[in-house]
Amino acid sequence: MQLWYALWDALPFELLHWDFMKNALLALLLLAPLFGLLSTMIVTGRMSFFSDALGHSAFTGIAIGCICGLAPTAVAVAFSVAFALLFSWVRSRSNQAADTLIGVFSSTAVALGIFIATLGGGSFTKYNKYLIGDVLSVTPAEIGVLAIVLLCVAVFWVLFGNRLVLVSIHPQLASSRGLKVKTTQTIFTVCIAVVVTLAINWVGLLMLNSLLVLPAASARNVSKNLRQYHGFSVLFALLASLIGLSVSYHLGASTGAAISLCLAVIFSVSFVFRKKVS
Amino acid sequence: MINLFHSGGCHDSCCLKVQNVTVRIGGDRILKDVNLHVHCGQLVALIGPNGAGKSTLLKTLLGEREFDGNIIFSVPGARRAKARIGYVPQTPNFDPGDPVSVADLFNCCLSRRPAFLGASKSDRELILECLDRVHGEDLIDKRVGTLSGGELQRVLLALALEPMPNILILDEPLSGVDIEGQTGLMDMLDEIRRDYDLSILMTTHDFSMLSRYADRVVLIDHEVKCQGTPEEVLGSAEFRTAFRMKEGT
């Protein structure tokens, strides 16, 4: 970290002379490829709404952790994983449409979270940071956790990426090639649950879904194959993170919101310049 | 799971035997005592009304359904044989918006290298070789969601042929393909089964192709109602009953 601080001290960027900004930049350089990668498969697998529901369940887990006096993030991770597994189990045994079941789980999680957070007349104010997020408050220790998570997701992508693509685009074909479709889907669901829950501290519940959907949604507009899809998705997430951080610093607005708005602009531009690929 | 093992019976060629196979889903009996015998190099067409259990039989052969009875694959000279099955699924719809090229699809199925890194030179050569079998080398960089019905069937056929299977199963390969494409696809299947001596089992609702291409036709309506040459089955009373046709139509 000292090397990272010294590097930016030597450069003529006023906003990066503050340690908290240097931390935020490093965190975003780790979060952007993380969300860029996950985004590709969430969009291809039509799981955008589900990842939003996972964010809600993470909030509920945090509320449970706070009320029980346990580490909120650890409880939230456990709760989100349980939520994801329970959803997968119910979905495989129900004839209801997936978006209906997600609505059931999502609204239940939000209601439970708010109920627990306000139990006994408690104030909701202390939970605001989980709603809006604050990447500027990230600590070097948390950056270390983020680096480990990114490394784990990258390894997971290299080992399971091909299976995930096949299961996402055509489950029946994947099954005929000997892949365990449900197991693959469940492993990916758990992976999203863990990342979403860890990231909620910094990007916030309200911004989480835009970061999980918009990079890949924009990349789809201009990509012909998986290599371009992944490349553009990570590139757009990085671009929006850097511009968003700068804009939020100069205008004094929420960094998460600024990044999301940058992603929205990138999506609009990609939509205008989308290729008629064939 | 299907236990495909040698049990004798086909002395001069490999064959697939389905013996008294019964499939139940929930409380319903979808297939009852189905018996089939398919020799290598034969093209066998499964026909029957909608909901007759054709796709269920194919899924049973693929190991996706529990069943009672025996499914046996045998190879001459081998005491124990395991069948390699190639499968082309029914109405394979891909999202036109998915940025997945034909090369990506092959990479995901055949290569250990992550598809998002792109195909290596050797992988690309293998993909072109596979596509060459179905005369589709020019499709390699196209997005799978933008392929026509006929092009998609050719790509999935090429995929099912790598590694080369003993048995090729196709679920309604002619649906969604225009007349010219149907003839082209059937000519290709005919060429492949002769070149590679593999069994082809396909379901179809298109009876016009049967006389020209099928060695045997099996009429299924939850059980085998009739089987024989295309002429025998299409002229049978069971065929007319199954499809509610009047005499002379």
C-alpha cells in the first residue's frame, strides 16, 4: 500500500493526494473487473432481477448480524448463500415463473430486513450506508479482501467459464454434453451471493444491480463473440468507475451513484453505435 | 443411468437394443414395453402424434429419464462396450442478442481453454474440421443466435459429431427448416451415416422424407404400434389410426 500511496503522491492529480481517494481508486480497480466478469453471465443467464434480490437478502443478513451482535458481513454472507440455495430449491420444485418467485423472495427479504432493523423502535439511520454504499470509506484491509475475492472469481471463471456459458445459453444442450446443469447454476448463484454481499458495504444496495447489469448490457451492444463481450464489459466497468470517482469528487455527490450514471451513459452510447452483427 | 453393455445377439455389426423399456413420469406411464433394434449404419425414424412419448424415449436413451427394462449397446468382438451418443436437441433457440459465436460454442463444448480468451490456433483448426463435415466452415464466426434454422441444425450436427459418436440422436431436426434446407440436411445425414457407419435415430413429423432416407420407421404412441420399412408403416392401419386419417388419404 505504501508504494501505491507514494506513486500517486508523485503524480500531479489533486484528487489522489488524499489517502481515502487512493484507497477508493484501488478498490474500484478491483471491483470493476469483478463486476464486469460477473455481469456477463448474469445478463446472459437472465439473472438481473435475481442478483437484485440477493442484494436485498444481504441487507437482511446485515440487519440480523447487527441485532444479534455478530459480525454483520459474515452473517450477511451466510444468509445470502442460504437465500440463494433456498431459492434454487424452490424454483426447481415450483411451476411458477422465475420472476414471480424472485418477487416473492425479494419482497420477503426486504420486509424481514426492515422489520428486524426497526424492531423495538430502532433507528434505520445506521443502515443507510448499506443502501447507498461508500467506497470512499474502504480500508486497506478491505482492499485485501477484495483482491482475494477477485482472484477467486478469476480462477472460478477460468475453470467453470465454459460450462457457465453453455448452461446459460442452452441448458438442454449442456445437459446432453454431460454437464450437471443444476449444480453449475447453484455454484454460480452462490458465487454471486458471496460477491454481492461483500460488495454491498462499498457500492450499496441501490447501486449494486446497475453495476451487475449495465457493463454487460452495454458490451452486448457492440460484441460479436465472448472475447469481445468480456473485454468490453470489464473495460466499461473500469471506465465508469474512474470517471465516476472523479465526477463524484469534484461535484461532491455519491460515488456509487456517479459510477452508475456513467454506466448508463456508456449504455446509451453503445446502444446508438450498436453493430448489426451477424 | 443407462447401462450400455454387450450382451451378444448382433454378430456381424454393432447395434443398439431397447428391450421392454417402460418410463413413468410422476404417476403417468409415458412409455410401455418399448422394443427397438437399431443396427449401425441404419437411419431409423421415430414417428407418432404429439405427446406420444418420442422425445421421452430419446431422453431415456440419453440417460435423462429413469426407466424399467434394458438398453443395450453391443460391438462385435467386444465383451463390453460403452456407446458414445451424439445429440441434436429439438428447436434449439438461441437468443439473437447473446454475443456467442459458433467458434465460442464449440470451444465451450470441446476445449479446456476458456472460451472468453478466444480459440487457440489448434482449436480453430479442429472447429473448422468439424464444420467441414456439414459444409459449414463459413459459419465459424457468426453469432449462433443469428443463424437460420438450417444453419443452426448443421452447426449442432457438427458439434454432435465431435467426438464421433456410435449413435446419433436428433429430435425433430427438420422443424423450422425450409424444404431446401430439409433435403440438404437429410442428404448430409445420409452421407455421414455411410461414411462413419453410425446409427441415426431421429424423430420427425415430416413423412415426405421417410421413403427416401429412412431404413426403418417406428410408430410410437406410448408403445410401439408398428415398425418396418417406410412403405409398410406409412401404409398401415395403425398409422392411419394414430394420425386419425381416413382410408385412402
